[in-house]
Amino acid sequence: MSQSVPQFFKKHFSFMFPLPLWLRLAGGRVFNRSTVRNYKDRRLFFDKALKALSFNGISGDYVEFGCHGGMTFKLAHQSSRRQGQSIKLWGFDSFSGLPDTEHEEDEHPFWQPGTLATSVDDFHRVCKRNGIPRDDYKIVEGYYENSLPKFAPNDEPNDICLAYIDCDLYSSTKAALDFLRPRLKHGMIIAFDDYFCWSKTHASGERMAMLEEFSDNDRWSMLPYLNFGWHGMSFIVESKQVG
């Protein structure tokens, strides 16, 4: 690694925190070389996925479910622009942290109500600092059970090339997949940031929601594509209908 860990955090993560805080975190246990590696893994994923989509003629918008910190939003924008793509970005988030959970499928020691919160104003500031013009993106604020049902199937975004699901919980992922169901198309990519995060006692989380949606789906199958870090997995949506 050509840069020290603190230098890397100053370049890539200072947008997420006030300066004194990120300096403390960079030298402590929260942010370390593993976090740097996860950042680079995500960046490589976006480069590869958007390149594959462009090469195969799969156009459309980028939608992100769970936008805390703005890091993956930044990576999606930067990667698409480096490759000459002008895709629009959509961010769906409560901007108030994780919701209260009612299902045992949501149980996880790390996902606690109210955590992982980035306010709307902070998110806009992050985007501005990262060179993302306001015209390039749109955010939809609210917990998914309230915000997503307001969209009719033909409402924008209705042409999606890449969906990035980072909402952690089973129930939130299920709501995101319900939203995507009428918007699925052959060749698009769906990524799950926490696919390999599960309960110690039962099936749970993003992986369970994905399996429920696609295991017996008559129309769509999920072709495993790229994994990223120890936690993330992506799939190419393939139509089962020929012609």
C-alpha cells in the first residue's frame, strides 16, 4: 500500500466525519486496514460491474437502498463518470438510522435501531464534497414501508441497471425487492452489501430476503456475479423466458 492508513482515510473518508473524529477513528479500532480493504473491494466492484453493464448494452439508473455515509454513492458516481456514463443516481434511506425491528429475521447483534444514521443535510454535504452535482442524483427520504409504496410500477426510477442494497435488515431488504420486482429486467445487476451477515441461530438478513424472492421465481433467476469483501455478493438478473 503506497499510502499509510491515516493518509488513506484523510483522502477517502474525511467526508463522513468531522475532522477530529475521523482522525481519532483512523488511529483506533473502528477504521483500520480491514476497512481500507473493504473500501477498495467496493470500488473495484463498481468499476467491474459498470464496465460489464456498459459493454453489454445494459443502460439505466443506479439505485441505492441504504446510503449511510455516502461512500458507495460516491463510488458509483465516480466509477460511472470515469467510464463516460451519465447514469442518474437514486438514494433511498430513512436518513434517521435503522428502524425498529419486529421480525426475528431482522435479529443481528450489529443492527440496532437508530444506528447508521446520516441526515439529509449531511448527505447533501457529502455529495457536494465528493463532486456529485444535485442534478445527478435524487434522494427519497423515509422508512421503506412508508416511502416505497408511494411509487407506482411505472414511476421513475423505472429503468435500472444496477441496484445496490445496503439496508442490512431482512424486512428492509424485502421491501426493497418488492419495489424492484416490477422493475426487474434481463441483464441488470443487484448487489447485496451484507449478504454474508446472518443470525447465529436462524436464516436472516439480506440473504434470506433474496432467497425468498428468487428461489422459486418463475420469471427471473439470479446468476452469481462478483463478491466484494467478506460481506457482499452480487447477481445478474436473467430472464427465464426465451424470446
